[in-house]
Amino acid sequence: MTYDEWYTQYLALYKPNLRAKTLESYGHIHGAVISPLIGGHDLTAITAEDVQRVLLAAARHGPRLAQIAHALLRAVLRRAVRSRLISWSPVDAVDRPAHAPAEGAALSDDEYAAALPVLLEDLPLALAVLAGLRRGEICGLQWGDVDLAAGLIHVRRTRVRCNGRLVTGPPKSAAGVRSVPIGAPLRPVLARAFVLCPDSWVCPYAPEGLSRRWGAIQRTLHLSRRYRLHDLRHTHATILLANSIDVVAVATRLGHSDASTTLKVYAHALRRRDEDAARAAQGLLDRAADDLAEDKTEN
């Protein structure tokens, strides 16, 4: 049995409920890199060197694709071992591609202050910067998920573009299903939007339309650089961490599976918090030293 034949069986038998976006990612990396290099190989003939060549080819498209290729090959070939089609997986003899989480960009304090009044006039963008929702989560939000009385937004689904069509499905992980408290600035924005447009979907845009909407708005703000829509979520998390909000609480709010993800992605915000704490401590020490010097002078 060839790799391509087993890959098709693997998806049908063991992964019939994959999220559409994940399936699209797998299909892309399989068609672009894996199949051309080893798709016609018999499973028993695939070597560690073959796997390494696939990973090097994937890495030319970016480190993230190399990681996806490694994860996909590992899953497919380990299942082949369990199904006794091969005696061992050559992926086990190859190092996992290194990948540092990409740090997003957060609006500066001045940019945030200038942008916030504009963002408060646009509910989907306000949800990104004030609730930390992902783009797909914003597009998947329905008014039945918004409980103004309890002050909660229930994140239950995402809406993404996949292979040219809009697909509604669950959040990207179990942690993504969550209830996000509505802050005071966001509450009137939600209430006003509900009165104006009480349709089932909170966001009137498709995902790419929402990104274009943000692109058009930020051009009017004359920011220091071009920010992605996801950077509004990044700004939200950065502000929380810089103001000493517990990292576990931030991870829960963002829908991260564990706090280690938050620590890796937002390490810069924690460094800034530590630097601020160090400066504050130094200021206290300096004032204490000055007071001590004055006391000695008076004595």
C-alpha cells in the first residue's frame, strides 16, 4: 500500500470529524509537499531520510508548514504502525522542526487611546480589542450567545472561509468554548448593535470582509505600522498582562488550552510588566535612600 492510499484511508477511518480548517491545512501540505515526494512510495519503503526531505521542502514554505507536515506524517505513520502495516515509524527517527510562536504586534498606548473611540463604533472590532475574540469567533457569534443581563459572551462556534465557502464549526479547541465577561466599555456597544440589527449573527461580515473593514479603518487612524486584525486581540492580551492580570485568567479568557501558550506568545508583555515592577522598586529604594540622607543631614 502506498502512502497516498493509506493517507486517504486514514482520514476516512480515523479522522472523519476533523475541523474544516484543519482538513484544509492537511490537504494543502499533503498536495504541495508530501504527496509529490513520498505519495507513491510503499509504506514499508519510506525512510527517515525521506521524511527529512519532506520536512526540508515544507520548511521552504515557512516554519509553521514544516511543523504541520511533521505532525501529519507522525499521526499517519504511527497509525500505520498500530494497524500493523509497518513495524516502526520513520518519523520517530527525525527531529521535530523547531518553531518559536510568532509574536504579534500590539498597539502602543498612544495608538490604543487614539483608536479606541473609533473601535467602539464598530462592534466586531470592539469584540477583538475589548474581549480578545479571534476573527472566526467574532464571525461565529450569534445574539443568542450574548447575555447582557449576566454580562457574558458565550463563545460556542467559529465561522471561517474554507475552500471558498463559509464553514461554521466548533472553536479550535475545547478551551475555545468559553464564557467571556463583558467589560463596561463593551456593554453599551453590544446593546446599541442589538437594537439596530437583531439578526442571528452579531457580525455582518464574512471573515475576509472583517479584515478588510479593519484595514480601511486603520488607514484613517494613521498608525505607526500596519496591524493585522488579530493584533487587536493581541493588544487586548498585552494590556491585561501588562496590568498584572494573572496569566491563567488571561489564558482562560483567550481560549488557550494552557497558560504555557500564553506565556510563550505574550512573553514580551510579561517582560514589560517585570521591567515596570523593577523601576517601581528602584524608585522606592531611591526615595528611601533620599529620606535617609535627609535625616542624617538634619541630625
